[in-house]
Amino acid sequence: MRLGIIGGTNLFGTKTEFLEAANEREVDTKYGTVYLISAAADVVFIPRHGKTRNIPPHRMNYKAYLAAFRDLGVENIIGVTSVGSLKRDIKPQSLVVPHDYISLCSIPTFYDDELVHVTSGLDEQLRTAIIEVATDFDAAVITRGVYFQTPGPRLETRAEIDFIRNYADVIGMSMASEATLAKELGLRYANISSVDNYAHGIIAEEEELDYKQIVEAAAKNREKLELLLMKLIDALQYEK
């Protein structure tokens, strides 16, 4: 089973432990060129922010990312995303495996010139695999949650968070786009969300967030994420 992993802030060290001895390459797709890292164990990793880590959320070429996975024969994709918590009881350094998502902003589509409606969603089989592996090594994983996607690159206002918190559990800038495009291509997609901070205003006394703080917070979850991904890779390879 070939497995694709797409990661961002929380996996900024592209040569992470689960990709030791991997090879860097670029793949040309109909939608653009994608930088990726491929490992011998049938694992393909795409760093969401690019090789030099400078692609902002609103400039990410999600269509090229997902097309690259498809062209390489990768049918199972795990998205690893950095998120803010919308609930006080979902604390920073938690891991959440969302079961659904909301996006009221424009999401890219492969059907720009066709009238096609796709029912979006996350793959339950992959979600279950993540949850089972996390349970086996006693990782503190929240097994359900609604992910709310905003377009970025700015963070949300307190008023926006006050509204959104009534409908979702975590907030980020990428998962809905990836999950929807994967569904359009017939690929299986599930997500692991690394909770790296509380969203703006959830903790009243909290100072305003900036990007540097988010990256620093994401690093604290990296070891846990890498261990979970390595065990997940082993479990999925065993199934093939």
C-alpha cells in the first residue's frame, strides 16, 4: 500500500525520522511542479509549504499536490495539519482526528469546466487506522472533531472565532481543500490535526498570536507526530 503524507508547520523539518534515507525530487503535473520526498517504504511526503518553506496558505497549489499523489499511484493520503483549538478542553499539544469539516471559503476543484457535484468527506477506514495505532501506543488523541477551514494567511478575529466556535472544534487553513480534491480524484484522505495553540479569544487573557509563536508551538508536537506516523506506516504496510 503506497501512502502519501502531506505536512506543514508541524513537520517543517522535512528530513524527519520517518523519512530517513529518503530521496528528494520534483514531479511535474498538469497543474504545476511539486517538490516531494519519497522513501523506500512506499511513502511519499509533500511538504505543504514547499522545499524552502515559504509558500503561504493562500498560495498553495493543492491541485498539483493531489495530482502528484494520483500520478505516483498513491491512493491513501494522511494530511497532517497545524490547528488552533476552538474549545478550552481541547488543549494545545493534543492531536485530533477530525470526522468532518466546514469551509465557507472558495475551495479549488478539478471540475473548473464541468458541472460535477462531489459529496465531500473523510475516509473512515483511514481514520480508524490512525485511531487504532494511536491507541496502541497510548497517544492522547481526540477521535472526533469538526475542522473549520479559513482562507488565510491572516489569523481570525475574535468576533469570527466567537462565531465559528459554535460549529467546529479546531480551525486551520488547508484540510478542507485537500480532502475535497482527494475525493474528486477518488483518493482516500484522513487527517491528523496537531493542536498548537488556542484560537484568538478562546483564552480571554491570552496575548495576540503571531506566526513565529505558532511554529514554535508546533515543534512541541513533532516527536509525538513522528512516532504516530512511523507506527501508522508500519501498520498500513503490513496490510498490503
